[in-house]
Amino acid sequence: MNAPQGSNPHTAPPPRARVVIAKPGLDGHDRGAKVIARALRDAGYEVIYTGLHQTPEQIVSTVIAEDAPLLGLSVLSGAHLTIVEKVLDLLARNDASDTRLLVGGIIPDADVRALEAMGVHAVFTPGADISGIVETVHRLSTAPDAPLEAAC
């Protein structure tokens, strides 16, 4: 089978977007964040995992330094509303409010709606399908202005 004229069948597709995955606060459980980071990496994304116990300032600094259009926060501590509010404020103050924010963790239904009202682009709760998370990241990175369906 011949490749279309002007294309090289031996070149890889362009890399997908950078995604910062962060564990804010005192939460010490990062297995889920690492599973998501690996799934995104396997799907072709450049993933920057910040590690445990990151402050909102450290997270936003990483997003800016890495020029990442996507940020995933994994929060199991119950502090998701406070942390997300601070992260969104810091992104805005640092001219990075166009960063797409995804949040995963133990989040009550009422807080899912509150996070979405704050500007979170997708929220994932326990049991979320990994392929659905990857698909959401793909939609956010390829059509950032497209409306999203409920993520959880």
C-alpha cells in the first residue's frame, strides 16, 4: 500500500498535548494519579507528574513552566473546593486561565456541580472508566471550545 503523496509512512504522528498531573495538599495516596498518568502517556500525551504534597503555587508554577494546556488534579482529602478555587485564582493571576482543568477524587455529587460552576472542565469520581478519561482529555486537547458531556 502506498502512502499519500508528500507523507512519510515512517514518521510518527505529532505528539499530543502536555498534561500536568498533580496531587495537591496533604493527600498521600497517588496510585490513581499514577494510573491516569500512565494511561495518558500510553495514549501519546506528554505527562508531567508533580508528585505528592504539592501546593497550588507549585502546581501552577509547573503548568506555566511546562507550557501545559491541561492540568489534572487528584484530590482524595476532601479539600477539592478550596484547592480548585486557589488553583483557578493562581492560573488567572498568571495569565494561564486558558488551562483546561480536570479533577478526580472522592467528590460528592453536589460538589461536582460546584466544581463545574467554578470552571472545572471535567470531574471524575471513583469508578470512572480510564478510557473515558483519556477520551475526555483528547476532546479537551483537540477541540478546547467544544461543549462537554458530563464526565462522571
